[in-house]
Amino acid sequence: QAGLTQPPSVSKGLRQTATLTCTGNSNNVGNQGATWLQQHQGHPPRLLSYRNNNRPSGISERLSASRSGSTSSLTITGLQPEDEADYYCSAWDSSLTAWVFGGGTKLTVL
Amino acid sequence: EVQLVESGGGLVQPGGSLRLSCAASGFSFSNYWMHWVRQAPGKGLMWVAHIHSDGVTTSHADSVRGRFTISRDNAKNTLYVQMNSLRAEDTAVYYCVREEESFDLWGQGTLVTVSS
């Protein structure tokens, strides 16, 4: 099943701002928005945001998501060492009747 | 404590079968859609299947349809996936995931290795 498109890697400096992108189509991201997950090495993923900018309790306000057309973006401000992780986006695809994931972006905080 | 605990993973030969279980606790299991999501070693996440809270409506990814079957027992607060005709490419950590708005609760995962 076709997946969502994410850049493989992004590198930013400490306290800088990183913007991660996730591109799909009108059947998935463009329809119901995207879910964003964070995964540290050796741990299960953690939900960061759903339907573009709804944050679960406990998720830092430094993180925010938005959508423009079929592209969702996750912005992390004031980067900290603990933000270094893999980030995945996901969305329900109404045409495939399946959940699709992006390939993930590895965020490096320099 | 709200948690999901997977079990049943292990080493299996190609063509073999395995059933994974996921025990839910600390929340009303019968109220939620549930999913299996897998992650091959060093790779990204892949959705495997989901099941409605009533246990009737299910959907499976193309790559596993006809080989894997998701099910649940709400009386036992347990989610299952029966995996048949296993292939080397099914080797992965399998996560049990709760859906409330989205994938909000994940288990620690159980490793399935398909190899001769």
C-alpha cells in the first residue's frame, strides 16, 4: 500500500526550530489530516499530535502541527537533546481503506 | 495502570504459524478500536490490521490479507492476531495499539523472527 512521504533526515542546532513534513494525497492527509508519532531508539512510538494539531496531555507546547492541502508539518521549537528521535506520520486512507505511514524522519539535534 | 502487554512472539520457520496476544488493562478495552502495527528491524512502521470495538468489523493490510487474522475477546480484555504462512519479510516487532482519536497507547512490542 502506498505510503506517505517524509524526508529521511533533518539536522538542526540546539534551541533552533525544526519543521518536519509529511506529504500524502486527498484520500489521506488531505482528507482527515495526519497523526504524528515520536520514537526513541529501543522504545515504542509515542503519540504527539492527531488530526493536525491536537496534542495529547503531557506533550510539550514546543510541538505543533499544521496542514496545507495534502502536506502536514510538525514544528518543534527550542530544540532540546531529547527531541533527537525518529518521527513518523500516519493517516487513514479512505481509498485504500487502510492506515498508511510515512517512512519516518530521523531528527538530529546538533 | 493503563497498559498493553504483547506476548507470543518468537522464532518460527517460513510457512509456519504463530498467534500473538495483547493483554489490556486499566481501561475499558471493549470501547476501543484496536490495531496491530509492525516494525521490521531498522525499518519504519507498517500498519497490519485493525478491529472495531464490537469485534466484527476488521481490516487487514494487503501484504497480510489472507494470511493474518485479527480478533479480540472483550471478556478477557485481549487482542489477538493469528499469523499463518509466515514469510521472512514478516520478521518484525509487532505492536498492539489502542485507537482513541489516533494511535494513543502502544505496547512494548513482541519480536517475531521468521527464519529457517
